[in-house]
Amino acid sequence: MAETTHPPSEDLRRFTAGERWLHLTFGTLMGVLMVTAALLYVDPLSQLVGRRALLAQIHFWSGLLLPLPLMVAVLLSPAFRSDANRLNRFLPHDWVWLRRAVRGDTSGPSGKFNAGQKLNSAFVCGATIVMFVTGLMLHFFEPLPDNVRTGATFVHDMFALAVMVMGAGHIWMAWSDPEARLGLRSGFVSRGWVRRKHPLWEE
């Protein structure tokens, strides 16, 4: 998972090849899950699809594979483990960033990751666990009582809706920052962008 691309001397490495692979793989699986869920359970869309059993299988296997990229990254990528530690620490300047962001100002102080990215990563990680467990409960439902199945269905559906909303926000934020997208495609960002967006990033 070592990065082999050599950037211009003024650029900084933001993500390694392994981290970019994780983001692409995880995002693709999550996208497949959202599309298949919409085609299966949103009435106007479900009427357009004939092979519901195939879609259900694609949805199930995509969900089953969803934790795999994270586990591979934890085992094989020191850079991912380092960034995960950063994402798991909510520091005083993150509260400053968050208070400003509530007013629509995202120029507050931040390290390599801002408070919004930290909250998003925590939500995605927690939602992945919840939806993985409830998805298994819904697939292997025979031994479960009706009230447990009903509860699992409700939780799975509510988290699915929340993931779609958060995912749309995540995409919108990325779309509004071309250099952030460049960092995911190439692994490198300019020092000027770092000074503007992440001035407390120590590297």
C-alpha cells in the first residue's frame, strides 16, 4: 500500500495509496447498498425493477463485505491507523470549528481533519456496525421473535435514511472543495490549501 507517485516539491502528501483504496472501495460498497435499498424499498423505484431477488442478494453481499476494507486498512496501513487516531481525538480547536460551522463558517481552525470530518467518520463507523448487525438479523431471521425482527427492521431503516442524508452532505462538501477531491485522487494537496483549510496540521 505504499505510495509511489512523486508530487511537486511544494505539495504535501495527504493520503497514501492504501487510504485512497479504502475510501474508494468503502464508498463504492456504500453506494451499491444505497442504490439497491432504494430500488428494493422505495415504491416508485421498486416498480421499475423486475429481478428483486437478485437485487436483494447484491444488497446482502455488499453489506457483508462492507467492513472488509476497514479491516484490511487497519491490518496493513500504518498511515490509516495514524489518521484513525487523529479522527478519534476531539480537541479544543475542534469545538471552535464546530461553533463557527453552525453559523455557516467552515474556516475555523483544524488539524489534518476538521471537526465535521471527525463527526462524520464516527457516525459512519457506528452506523456500519449497527447496520451490519441488524442486516444479519434481517437475513437470518428464522430464530428471532417477531418483536426483535420488527425492532431490527426499524433500526436498520432509520440508520439507512441517516446514512443517505449524511452521505449526501459529505458529497456536497467534497464537491465544493476541488482540492480536497484532488487529495483523494492523487494523494497530495498544496501547502496553500493546507494553510487555508487545515492550518494546525503539524506535518
